[in-house]
Amino acid sequence: MATDLETFVGDLEVFETVSNGRGVRCTADIPRGTTILREDCVAAVLTEETLEDHCDYCMNDSRRLDANSTSFPRKDHTATKIRKCTACKVVAYCSKTCQKKAWALYHEKECRCFQKYKGVLPQDARLLARLVITIDAKAPPAVDSRNFPLTVGQLFSDVSEVRGKAMQFFTICALKFLGDGVVTSKDDVDRMYAVKDYNAFSNESHGFTSSGLIEVGEALYQRAAMLNHHCDPNCKFAFNGRFIEVRTVRDLRRGDEVCIQYIRRFYGVTKEERHSHLGLRSDHHFTCRCSACEDPKREFNLRCYICKTQYCKGFLNMTSEERASCTECDRVLPKEDSRWKQISKEEAGIERILSQVGWDLEKKTMPLTDLRPYTTPEHLHSNHYLVVRFRRVFAMALADPSQLKVDEALAMARKNLEGQRYLYPTYSLGRFNAYLGLALLLMVSQNLEECLQMYDKVTEIAKVMHDAKNPIHHYIGYMRIMAVNGCTSAE
């Protein structure tokens, strides 16, 4: 049903940064684990995959958790009957409350357009059309007492930067969909597309699966859009239905800029991979020069191998073609050493599998028998960077349990956690997913004691990264009960 949450803005204000345009900073000291912004969206749409089982207004999943679902149970552990709009038969709602709110906000005009259009509009075009319906493009600019913009038109956009085939296609689709029912101009639609392209968030929820987050839809948030990107941010954002929640993951001092991460991965990927594969250039139209990107030590450590000298926490610098020297102790590894050959063989094997998988897991299928050599104790631990990258293949293996035995999957999960512990900070999605994946496998293997220890870690991270009202806390509790019941019933 419709959420009872309300928009909340903490001790924040908008200011002009030195090099990144407008940003948001603290007006008071704020401790870690504090909700500093909770905001309802200006407009949102579901993906084509979630249209059938999510409410179009509150964006919540109507299903229970069962064998064929990656969603969570509702608090009352009952499914909600989702009902499609009887006129357009495209969108659906979980309650009369949500239906009435959607009708008043956008669907009264949109419904007639759907009936004439005869089909489901592409996601980007649907959000674009909904923004045109919802927003007054001619509204004069205005700001509130903290300098947050009061009109969407004030959000940053550059039509010339995004102009291309994609923009042309989606604006034409939106104009055709709206027809004569909504009075607008192509210039206004182009401008709204640029606003959407620069500022919209991918609304994601956690499916409690090995693959982690599931994309539910796309939404535009007027205040959250003012937050700048940092590859190693001091705040994290999460979603609760149609609301976005921004939480501090570090203690902040008055005057500190509040930053979030536009991409979901940083700690286990290189600077070039963040810009090319993960979309900083293509999706967000900028080259990041934050302090994390400019730190040469971070990039250097990704390409080094763990020194196995007792008590040493250093790295072997493998950039030389003749020898590798440790960054901490006096160890020198010549090229003739068997360890060098083992490292080279390991790296070549893992890179070969990663090249088969690519970055888009959804569109790849491959036999995973090649994984077995890398699940043994002597593998998957020489280079944390490779371990974390290899997790994408590991996720595929868990999605098809026939590919790996439980003990093999557990070995991989433990090595993945080792890499995540080194590369990722405690309060991060990477750590959360690593502990969660291991907990699920421990439940399958009937190891209740260690399983509950992993859920304790998951709970600790969730309490910092998610607001107390976020349903993920209920979901973690539900999974703990499932683990206890599953393990005790097998005894």
C-alpha cells in the first residue's frame, strides 16, 4: 500500500563548490548512521519486468517470498492482490489509496494516452512522458531557505551533451504517446530528457539473492539530484518504495560536502573500468577527479599480489618484468621462482574466464566447469582485485546450483569475503553482499552457528546504511528465522 513516509531534510544546505558546480554540505556535525535526507520522487516508472508485480505508485512488490520469487515477504506475510487499471490495462496498483494518488498526480492524463498508444512504452520514454505530465516546464526558478531548487527545471542539464540517437528516439516516442492530450513543445521535451538523463536514479531493491540488487524502476528526486559524486563517498543511498534515503557511513563535520556514489562499484575496480564499463563517462557525462581517483596507491594495490611472508601485510609489485619486490618486507621474488609462474598462470586463467563473461551478466551463458580449479585453497587469494572481479562469475555459479557443489561454492564465498574485507570499507554494499552470500550458503550446508554470525554482520551493516523504517531490517530478520527453521528441521 502507499507508504506513510514523509520527506525529511536534515542539517544540509546547497552551496557552490570550487570545481563541481553546486553541491550539498553539512550545517552541523552529523554522526555515522544518520538519515540526512528522505525524499519522495518527482516522478517514477517501473521497468518492463516489474510492471506485472509491483505497484505503479508506491513501487512496492506485491508478492510473497517463495521458490519462484526473489522478492521479500510483506510484514504480515501475506500477498497483496495487485489490480491493473481497468481502462489502460498497463499499470497496476496494490491498493485504492495508491490508485487515487496516481490518478491525481499523473495517471488521469496518462491513461488516455496508453489507451490510444496500444502497447508498453519503453522505460525512458515512459519516465519522460510522466515528467512532462507532472512538471510545469515554464515554472519560474525558485529555491528554499537552504538553497535547494523548488523546480525541476533548475536541475543541471546540457541538451547538447546528450543529443543523439537515443534522445531523438525517446523524445519522439514520448511526443507520439502524449499526442494532443498534453500541450507541450519538442524543446520542452528535449530539455526534460536532458534533466532525466543527468539526474534520474535507478530505483533498486535488494532481492536477497547472490546477484544482490534488483532494478525496480527509475525515478527523479529534486533534492537528492543536488548531491555530487565521489568514488569513495561519505554517504550511501537506498530506496524504500518510491522514497530515496541518504545515510551517513562516516562521521561528518560541519562544512563537509555530502557525496554519494553514482555507480555501485568502486573498491574492486580500476579507475578506467569505472569510467568505461560502469558508465561514469557514458551515463553521467563526466570524468571523475575525486581524491580516490587521484590516489596512485589505490590503483597500485589493485595490480599487486599478496606477499606470503609470515606476518607481512604487504604486496608484491609485479610491474617489473624481471623481479617482484614486496612493499613492506624485504622479500624479492625473481621471475624464475615457481611462485611467479603460479601467479602468472592464475591470472591468465581468471582473466580468460572474465573475458568470456564480460560485464553484462544478464546476456551471458557459459559452462562453469572451469571454475573448479579456482575454488581450492591455494587459488583465489593471491590478488584481491581478481577475487572481487571474479565474484561476477561466482554470482552466475550460484544462480545455477548444478554448476558447483556446496563445498566448492563455500570455498569461493570465503575467498570472495577475504577480498571484500580488504578492498571494501565495513559499511558498503560489497561487504553486505559478501556476508549475505556466505550466510545463504551456510544455511544450505546446515552450518547454523556460522550462518547466524554472518547475519549478525549483515544486520550491523544494514543498521548504518538503512533508515530504521526501511523494510530491509524486517527482511533480514525473516531470513534469520528461515535459517533457524531450515537448519533445525534437518536435524
